[in-house]
Amino acid sequence: MAVFDKIQNIMDKTIAPVASKVADSKMLDALMGGMMCTLPMTLGVSVIAILINFPIPGFSDWVVSSGLMATGNSILTVTMNMMGIYISFFIGLRWGKVCGLSGYTGGIVSGAVFLAFMPQQSFEDIPMASFINTSYMGSNGIFVAILLGLIVPKVTAILMSKLEIKLPDMVPPMVADSLSPMFAAIVLFTAVWFAKWGLSFTPWGNLFDMINTLIGTPVTMVGASPLAYIIVCSLQSIFWFFGVHPNVMLNFYAPVIMACSAANTEAIIAGEALPYGAWAVVALGTAIGGQANALGISISLLFTKSERFKAIRGIALVPSLFNISEPLMFGLPVVLNPTYFIPFALNIPVCAIVVQALYALGLGAAFNPTIQLPWVLPQPVIAFMQGGIGCLVISVAVLAVSVLMYTPFTLMADRQALREEQAALEESAA
């Protein structure tokens, strides 16, 4: 216990203050909140993605021959494949409110600037028409959308502090909110005009290619490998063991998740191989029942005999089935419990090896990133819906390995609890 007390003291002095500041960061809250605002859309069209990719012979052929496949893909193209425009709007909206912008001003200017910087093409044989490469709205535009969603509202707020139009109180708020940023918007879009013109003389030619070359590609190359994902998730487990919520790490890794997911979605709709398939499948083995596959701990409690552990399993098992691990983490507890440190810290690396081995054998090859499901569904169900039998086998194998890893430590703690209960009974009898 002395070792863990020392580690806890170090974390309290170093990591905890940083984690507290991160948790209280209004910018990161706007970033994560803006991304989560897209969930109604992604979950809404996921039914289409499931049906047009449902692996039933005869039904899948009918979907293609009837034209439903083409129609469904066209809907996925303007929703999941254009996440950039939605992200820029919602991040700008939430961050704009923090910066003091009223109404939808932050979202509107962020989305408009995002589109304004986008390269356009025209063709001589199609007069009076301009075309936008939709890839800039998907994976190639995620980092630009995030940056503009955070920068544009702040710049607008600064400009409005000097150029805001003051209207009489008798003017309806809806009208006032629309007119007050007018001069600030004029300055902002004039600056965008010259910036876009200036970028045309650079080696990149436009803002999107510049950001992706200088920032997006390096970050994605480093963060999109299975090893990087394993390291991030392992750090989350260690943080969570010491009581620091894993979302602290997730907030920083979220842009990589969005960019890789968007790239995989675009690829599967285009009929191409997933560029980050191995990375995506590894995610199936990291959070079954919660961080570090905590459902394995809940299942291991089924083999316990002490009254204390029986009570805990009654509280923790059902929530763990739906990926809610807090009752287990703080009720057992796992947090700061030396008994569980080794299996909790090593679970993800071990399970990741299992996932990679099964993926190398061909399991998980049918993974479909266009199918988005609520995170509270049991993970094996999500795995089956996203990748059929192959992904289900991976999920079940990871769960089995997790149960085998956690059970010896749970039984060790259970025996100690039985001794304590027996001692308490003898003491009361005396």
C-alpha cells in the first residue's frame, strides 16, 4: 500500500491539477460538445448503413438491384462523409457562446468561413456552375473544421468588442442578434478573402492542403497506428485506476478518432479498403463494459463467495453490460485497489495482441465504420452489427481473455473478504 500511496501523492501533485484544468477547460468542452452534437445525424443514418450492408444473401442483392444501395450511399455521402461542415458549425456554436457571441453567430460564421476557404472547381463545358471536392468536407477537412471552429468565434468576439452595432432596446432580440455582428463579419470575411488569395500562391494552394500537410497528416500518422491507440488506452487505464477519469486523455485524442473514422467511412462508401482498418478493430478490444474491459471484472465476481462481493456484483454487473463502469470502479473498488493494478494496467496490451492476431487471420475484415450505434449497447452486439461474425468472435475472445485475467485476482480478494467476514462473525459470537 505504501507504494501506491506514494504514486497517488505524486499524481495528486502533478497529474491531478492538470486533469482538473483540462476537465474545466471551456475550449475542450466546446470541442467535445460540438462533436457530440453530430450524434443525432450519425446515429440516424446508421440504420441506412446497416440495411444496405446487411450480410444476408438475396436481401443484399435486392438492395443493390432495387437502387436502394445507391440511394443510401448518396445519403451517407452528404452526412457521414461531410462531417467537417457539421463539426465546424457546432464547435463554433458552442465556443461562440463561451466567447460571448449571441444566438447562432458563432456557428454560422465558423461554417461559412469553413466553406469560404474550400477550393472550388469550374468547367468550361458546364457554365455558371462551381464544384466542391467533398473530400475536403470529410477526412481531409476534420482538422481544418476543428481549428476554424475554435479560432473564428474568438476572432469574431474580439472584432465585435470594437465594431458591434448598438441597437435600441426596442429592437427585437432576434433582429439585434442578426445585425449586431454585421461590421465584424465584414472585416472577418474580407480577411478570409485575402487569406485565401494569398494561400493560392503557396506550395499547398489552399488552407486545407496546408493544414493537412503541416498538422493533420503528421498527427494522423502518429496517432492512427494500432500501437498509438493501445498506448493511449493503456494510459487511460492507469489514470482511471488512480481516480483520474479516462476522458482526460480522450479529449486530446478525439481529433485523431474523428479523422480516422471519417477516412474509413469515405473508403468503404467508395468501395475501397479501409486505410485504418487495424486501428478501428483494435477499438473492439479496449472498452467492453468500460475502460480496460471492465465487464471481465464484473463476470469474475460471479465466482465469488463472500457476502461483500456478492453484493457488489448485484450492483455492478448490469451497468457493466451497458458499458457503465463507475459502480464497479468505486463500489468494489478497483480505483486504488492494489489487487487489481496489474491486470487493470496490462489488460489492454494483452487483449490488443489477441485482437491483432485474430485480425491477421481475417476476422474483422468485414468491419463497417458507417454503422454507428449508441455506446450503451453491449459491446458484443455493437461488434456483431459493425462487422458480423468475425468482429463478434473478436469481442467474445477479448471478453474471455479479460475474465481469465481478472478472475485470479478477484478470487484472491474474495478469500481475503471471506476471512474478514469469518473473523467478524467469531468476534460478534464471542
